[in-house]
Amino acid sequence: MNQPVVTTARGAVRGLRRGAVRTFLNIPYAAPPRGAGRFAAPRPHEPWGGVRDATAPGPSAPQSERKLGTVDMSPYFGAGWSRGEDYLTVNVHTPAEGGGELPVMVFVHGGGFVAGSTRAMLYDGSAFARDGVVLVTLNYRLGIAGFLDLPGAPANRGLLDVVAGLRWVRENIAAFGGDPRNVTLFGQSAGATIVGGVLATPGAAGLFRRAIVQSGSGLGAFTTEQAARVTKAAAEALGIEPDAGAFAGVSDERLVEAASLLAGLDLRTETHSDPLIGLSPFSLVLDTQPAASVAAGLGAGVDLLVGTNAEEGNLYLVPVGRYATSTAADVHEAAARSHPDPARLVEAYRASRPGASFAELRSAIMGDALFGAGSRALAGAHAAHPGSGTYAYEFAWRSQALGGELGAAHAVELPFVFDVTDRPELNGPDAMLGPGQAPAELAARVHEAWIRFARTGDPGWEPYDSGRRATMRIDTEWTQVDDPRARERLAWDL
């Protein structure tokens, strides 16, 4: 196992070579966010002398341990907070003998804006490097440091970190064999919502050519009024004034503890529902949703692949024992949390899914409130500008975890995208992919579709437009469907 050295703009780094893949871990793309710097825009990292070791995982953003009931989500969230201030870093996986000008993919992890890191097992980019792609994963600020809206601090600091990471890629990725003119930004869940936000950020124009939004939302941002409620609650929990100066004096430990106390805040206002339906007190903070900004033309030159899983809501119900016990009142409550006319919404789902159980209806409404409606809005907004491609998918392969009930839940597509379905941590009765072996052919095909999109802007099926709304339904068999569940889609068009 040799140790290749690459010189970046800030200094040289020494990585690892395993077979056909070179891996470089824990390379800084921005300065450590210390003290008041935790609430400032990211700044360039100081250069270093000599050769920096890039063979071991680095620290992660401050966060509390996160679990979801009985399903083992450790491959997704990682091991929690790995301490250390210098955590605004990237991992790079690249072919050992790749030559130059390879397509680059930059991944933004999920975790509800409060958890996750590049250390998570799922985000091993070896399969991408094996197949001729330079894969970059990055950490960004989470929770209060990343997303609390504070007077005296720039908004959406976690998103600004991602943009800084893209600037690092533009400046340095050629040294790792990548083409800085062919960068695909992709993310899942909170990471996908951030990708949609970056798509709608004028200052990020030109930093990437393509984007993939996996189970995110173009309607997932809080308004400043909603964000102010979270800020007030956080300041009260800490006993400080609600401004950046006061928060700068609080330790990371106390910030993490305070963030964990904010769950369950009611963020509904007279004019807006809570786009995260109470699941997280943090999101992007924008008075114009990314889908509306994209409709106005931002990101029009970027190819977009956007999709969701068929049973997103199952992840928030099945592992915590709230799925099978669902009642008609639960279905109505899910609709009331997310829609101004809950009775009309429920009726649309009943008509679209005759014979569906209360559990299935509840999960479907939650999944669309969190991801489906906002993904369709983003796809439709982008498709209105014909200068670039728009593609849609629905991932429908059902995990048999938790007695067969987990299904095509939120996050189940990730092992297929990264082509890691054979990892033992992902297989078992309580593991994400369930007992038995997930179909390797499906993983290979999903992984290849993502790479094909990164290379060419075309994942291999018909583009999405406002007429047909062509969507690839991904399962052991792949089926293109035009305007799937149109009645449900129309029920969200207010």
C-alpha cells in the first residue's frame, strides 16, 4: 500500500492507495470555525508546510448522537461527534491511474441539518473512483453553528460552507485528476435541500455543471419569521441574548445540548406550514423558496436530476412503532401539519390509493410534505427553462427490514447510489437493507445511472417536462411513468 502525495493550493497532502483507488481524507477547504468564527462566513485555511497526513478520518461538526428507533442508522449518521475544530474538510476518492479531466461528483450528506459527516460508512467513494469518477465528500457546519438565523451573522452558514467546498474543488481538483469544468453537486435529505439552495444561490453560479437532489425539497426553507422562533427558543435555553455576539461565547458542547432541546417547536404561522413538519428545528432560512428562485431562472444552465423514494415517510413511523398503529386521526393530523385544506388533501390520497391502510396514507402524506411536493416543485421550475436537462426518478425497491415494513423508506437508495449494498453493516433484520442480500445488479445499475448523468447530463431516460412529467420508477425492474400520482401532485398545487 503506497502513499501518493498531491500538492493543493494550501499545501501538500499524503493519501492512501488501495488497489485502483487513491483516497485522501480530512483535507481542509476552509479555516477551523472557532469562537466567533463559528458564526461567520467560511474563511480560507492557512497554508501548511511539509506534507499533511491525509490517511485517517478527521473530526466532524459538533452534533449529538442521533438514532431512529429500532433501525440501525449508524452507517448513515456515523459514530456521532468526533471532536476537533478543524472539521471543514473534504475526502477525495480518485482513480489511481485515471489520467486527467475526469468527471467530479461532490456529495453533501444528510442528517436533518443537525447530524452526519464524511466519516459515515455509506459515503465511501471507492466505487465511484473505480468507475472513473473523482468523488468528493465534505463536512459542513450543523445545528446552531450552521443554520440558526442570528442577528450579526450571515444566514445559512452551512450552505456557505458547501459553496466554499465547491470553490476548493474548482481550485484544486485538477491535481487529483478531476475536471473542474465538469462538477456534479449531489446530496441526500438535508444535503439535497442544501443542493437545491446552492442551485438558487447566485454566488455559486459557475462552480458546478450538474446537480442531483435525492429526497430533498425545493420548498424546504424556513421563513425568517419561523427561524426567529427557533432563535428565540435557543437563546432562552442558553440564557443569553439572541445575537451572534452572545452565541459566540458559548461552547460547542452547550450549543449541541441546546439544539437537542429545540425538537418539537411549532413553526406553523398564519401564512406558512412547517416544511419539516416538526422533525428538525433547522433548515435553510429564505423568504423565497429555492423552487421559486429556480422558476425565476437561477440554476437554469445546470442539468438537474431530482427524485424521491416511494415510501419516504416510513422511516419516521416504522422504527418508532408508529406505523401499524396509525388511525384516521393520525392521517388527518399529518395533513393538517402540512396543508391548509387537510380534508381535501386526505381525499386526494384516498382516491389515488384505493384500499390503502391508514398507515400507508399517513406515510404517503408525510413523505410528500417533507420531500415529494418540494421535489416536484423544483423539477417543474427547472424544466420551465429549456437551456439544460431535467430528469426525475422514484426509487421503489422495498427493504424487508423491521419485519418487512421499512420498505422504500427515506435513505434506502443511498447504498445503491454508492454501490455498497454488500457491506455487512447494511444487511440484517434491523439494518437499512434488511435480511438477505440486496440485489447487486440494481446497485450497479443505479450507480451507473448517477455516473452517466455526471458524465453526460443524461441518466438514461426521457427528460422531465411540464407536459409528460416523465419519471423513472427504479426497482428490480425499471419502468418509465408519465406524471405518477397526478391527483396527489395536483392536491399540493395551491
